[in-house]
Amino acid sequence: MRKNIIKLNAIICSIMLLIATFPVSSFAKTVDLEPSTLQATEDIADSIATASGDADIVDEYAEGKDIYLVGEEKTLYEMPKDGDDPILTTIDDAVIGMSLPKELSLKEATIASDGSFVYLGEDDASVCTQIIKEDVHGEDVYFNRTSVVIDNSNASHQYTFAFELPDGFKLCTADDYNRIQAEYYKHNKKELIDSGMSEDEYKAKLSELKVSSGEVYIVDKDNEIVAVIGEAWAKDANGYDVETSYEVEGNKLIQNVEFDENSVFPIVADPETHPTKYKYFSLKKANVKTLRDKYASSSRSVIVGYIASVAVTSFSVASVAIASVTFASNLYSVEQHKLWTKVYDGFKKSNNMVKIRVTYTWNGLHKAYAPSNKVKVVSYYKR
């Protein structure tokens, strides 16, 4: 795994150039397969399309000796040709490995005409990974849908996805994560109310944190969400739900699927992994000072409008992207004042600009990305 990570970091720039200039169509590869393998590959892809509906599956990639690369620089997927090797995902600067289920003996990857990477099983189930593109406030995000396609009742009822994570990262159920957040709100109730949060808003937030989403998070050493693994689901060949659930054991995600000889096969069981999206913007020192002062007394809508009017960015969709920055937490008064004070105090005499990173995280309940109140300083510089 460590060698794979080193290899990924070494070739990422050259491969991204290959993807941009010489993309390979998946259809060009499928025509070289044996007819029976080609048919099995397409059948797997069709089963997933039937179970999950339409999706914008990425069907272009760059091919290396042992891998296929899909995505873009900030969210890059290294798809192994060998089903025993892990999928490596680069999210910003973090590299995360996910092994395919150890319960299965998988063949080398074949690629369906829709861009699905299919690992045909030698037993009673196969695996299919799709990289899917979706729009988040004017920018593309690529997420990973890895499906187990179960052929018959002799198949395993349990599928283990082992993660290799950077130091300090871990898997965490949404329930456990929300429990920690709820403790924060309970411990800081007075400060929250004093900052402008009403009693009703406070109670609503605690109620929201009690809702069980069934998701699993990958969190970093600062307990920030790096990726959201969507709630477990499974459907039979008629489109009916099949009972399924997750277990988390250390850095292993186990999906349990309940079926018997009376079930209608194939059954598709599907965890989706949605990476956190990061956007980068630049602000002048004077504008940061104004933000700090506005947060001492203004509402969130005023702040968002101000950021939209003063931000400097290299993105062509700057105005749209900035306008979507709604620092979602109700801590906009005290907490955000502290945050922007810290950003302002970080300036040195030689600097007049700051580059910041805003975080967008997948919200499974709303099936959409939402901005958080987290802002990270990337660098100060002179312009």
C-alpha cells in the first residue's frame, strides 16, 4: 500500500496531463474482450443501472501498467487492474486506500461500455466500481459507487471493505460523530445563546443531531469529515429493498446483506463514498478586517453578500462559488468573529492577501453538498 501511495504521488502530474490530452474511451477496450466476459461485464453494469437509476458515470481514464486513473487533480481515483489491490483515492492532499471485499475471489478488471470497472467474481458475487460526476455549485465533484452484485443464495452475506488511512484518520459512524457534536452544543449552550442563537434554534440543532442517517464518515486527525460513505442500501432484481446494514470495526467497513433462496437475484448492494469538496478563495487584508467587524454584529446573509462582493479568485465561476458560501452553523456571531480575528491577526506587514479554503460536505439526508462553517487559511502572500 505504501509503495502504491508513493507511486501515485510520483505519477499524478503526468497522468493528469494524459487524462487531459489523451483520454481513453472505455468502449475501445471492451471490444477486445472474450464475448462471454464482455456479456458478463455488461450484465453487471446493467444490473446496477436498474437498481440505482441514471448517473453521470465517467467513461474516460488514463491507463498505466497496473492501474487506471479517473477524476481530476483534487479528487483522483487509482483503479487497480488486479482485484486484490486497493482503490486509491486522493482527496485534496490525503491518499485513502479501500480494498475490495476479502470474501470474494475477483478477476482482473474489465470495463463496461458505460465506464463501469467490473471485477468479475469466481464465486457467487462480483464487484463493480463507478466514478460518478455531479455538479456542486458550478464545479464538478467525483464520487465512488462500489457495488457488490450477488448472483445467488450461496453467496456471502457479509462484505468487508478494509481502509488504509493516513495517520490520525479513522472511520466513524455518523451516530458517534453526532454524539460528539451534541456534547459540544450542550457544553457551550450559554455561549451559543449569547451569540444570537435562539432557544428554538438550539433545540432544533440538538434534535437534528439525534437523527440517525446510517452514514459512515472518514475523519482526519482534527475530526473533520474528509468523506461520507452513504447509508447502506440493497435492491433485488425487481427493485425491492433488501435488508442491509453497516458495521464498523476499526478501519473496516462491513456491509451485511440479508437474503435467502427465495430472494430475486441478482441483488445489488451499494456503498457510495462522497469526498469532501474544497474551494479556494483569496481576500485582501482590509476585507478580512471588515469581515471580522461585521461578524461582531451582522447576520449571516450580510456576511455572505459581503464576501461575494470582495473576494478575489482564479476560478472563472468566482461570483457563483463565493455566493454559495453560507457558513451553515448558527455560530456566525461569536465563533466566526473569533475565526476571522485569527485570520486577520495572521497577517504580517509584508502580506496583504490571504488564501482560504472553504469546505463542502455531503449531506445524506438532503442528498446534496452543503457548506460548513469551517474556513482554513492556506497561505498569506503579497499581491
